[in-house]
Amino acid sequence: MVDTGFAALPHGTPLARYVKMQKIHDYNEISVVGTPRPMQTKDIAAVFKLYKESCKRYAVTFKFTQDELLHQLMPIDNVIQTLVVENE
């Protein structure tokens, strides 16, 4: 992406470090406490609550309604895969 001009290197960041920062981890490299599964409509209230809590850490965020967030995150084959983790 950097070579084609689609993305730019952050100032002072070597290409090797940027590539490492952008790496998408394999499932074997991620440890999850709980049981991951595809998001379902029944999850939107809990996901929306987590989203709102997460937004508090940032000065600028999208102000999605619950329905808008559902539209953005619901899994669609070959388009988006959203997982939720169920745990106690």
C-alpha cells in the first residue's frame, strides 16, 4: 500500500516496523478467553454498550445509533466477519 501511494508511512517509522504494526495475526497467534462466534442480532445491545464505552477514550468518534452499528457490524458472507466472545 505504501509503494502504490495508498498509505503513507508515519513520520520517522521505518517500513519494516510499519509492516509489523499492520500485520493481521493468524488465529493461532491470538489467545481469547471465552468462546468466539459470529455476531448475531441478539448481541447488538451488548456490542453497542461496549462501543459507547470505547468511544469515551477518544476526542472524536462516530456517533452511531444502535441500528446504525448493527448495519455496520452484522456479518455478511465475503464482506465482513464480526465475532463476539462469550465468557462468564
